[in-house]
Amino acid sequence: MKKLIALYRHFSDKRYSTIAGTLVYFLLMSIAPTLLWMALIVGRIDIGNFVSGTMFDAIEPFISYLNKAAQEAASGAGIVLLVTSLYSSANFFYHLRRSGEIIYDCERKRGGFRLRVASVASVLITIIIVAVGVAFLIVGRNFIHSVLPDRAAECIRLIVTVCIALFAALMLNLFACPVKTDLCGVLSGSLLTVLLWLVFASGFTLYTKYADPSKLYGAAAAIIVFLLWCYLMINSLVVGMIYNSLFIVKRRVSPLY
């Protein structure tokens, strides 16, 4: 409890919600270009099979719309669009590391070419992981529902979703950390992030199910809900990063990039 109180005070005093807002902006700027490159590299993917789950129910229609638009754009993409979209898709990872340097109070080295290259590589790796994940979920879900009762199948689906979320949180925390560490060094903060993700995602699912935000926001409801969802999810990631920087990662070394 003392750690959680200290974490909250640190988050509030340092106003790290501003960092979360910045990361949300670059995340939004990165989603469509990443989906474009996903369509180019692995072809058409029904992303709805990947985002239809506990953590994504509230935003599944919006992500599916972006994915459809990206697949249509991929059919006529020129070299200029491809280059600029790849650069844009890497911005989130680039600024995630820069944010990690602030949170871990680590001096920033001049330049950033290696970090840019690492960010682009992270985007390509993310595309491959998502493609494999979608295929795995489609095959696994059909198999599980064919051999198990619906309730047991949903429990297994929830466990798999949590495992995927934990893997994503670990990879994001590792990339954001500007000091040398390992999975154990970022595990606690990643678990905290996943817990917050599940809480906020479940709350958003209930909100969209019973509150019907379209009555208040009209046609813009899907966009507004998506923006709020992203903001809370990125804040959860930032909280996990702060937890790791305060209580887990003790050794301070030069930045990796």
C-alpha cells in the first residue's frame, strides 16, 4: 500500500499524465501507417478477430474501420506514401523511449539515429507478432469452441488475452527502459499495467453497453470513446513504467541509445 501511495504521489507531482497524452498522440499517428504496412507485408487480415476480446470490445468497430481503410490504401500506395508511413509508424516507439528517459531520469544522448532504426525494427516485429497472433487466435478459438463448453472456452480465451497483454506490456516496458535490465526488472510494472488495462477495458465495455455515448456525442461517439480508451491505456503503461523506475530498476547506467 505504501508503494502504491508513493506511486500515485509521484505520478501526480511529476504530472506524468502529460507524457501519456503525448504518447497517445503519437500512438494515434502510428496506428493507420502500421496497419498499412501490415496489409503490405502479410496481406489482408481480419483484425476484428484479434481485437474482439475483453480489452478491445469498446473500440473494435473503430479499429476494424481503420484496418479496412489501410487495406484499401495499400492497393495503390506509392513510394512516397510508403516511406512517410513507415516513418510515422515508428514515431510511437521513438517517443516511448524518450518518455522512458524522462521517467527513469536518465540523461538523453544527442542524436537518435540508432533509436529510429530500433523503432522501425520494432514496428516490423510488431506486424509479424500481430499476424501470428491473429492466426493463432482464429485457429485456437475455433478448436476450443469445438471441444469445450462455451463457458470454459471463454475462460481460456480470457487467460490467453491476459497472457498476450502481459507479453505486450513486457516488450513495451523493455523498449522504454533506457537502462540495462531484464524481464524481471520490468515484470512488476508490467503486471500492474495489465491489471489497470483489464480494469479500464472492462469499465469501458460496460460504459458503451449501458450508457450509449452516441446519444451524447452523436456520430463522433466512436472516435471520442477510442481517444479516451487510448488515454487510459497509455496512462496505465506510464504508471507501470514509473513503478519499475521507483522500486525495481536500481542500477543506473548510460542510455542504450
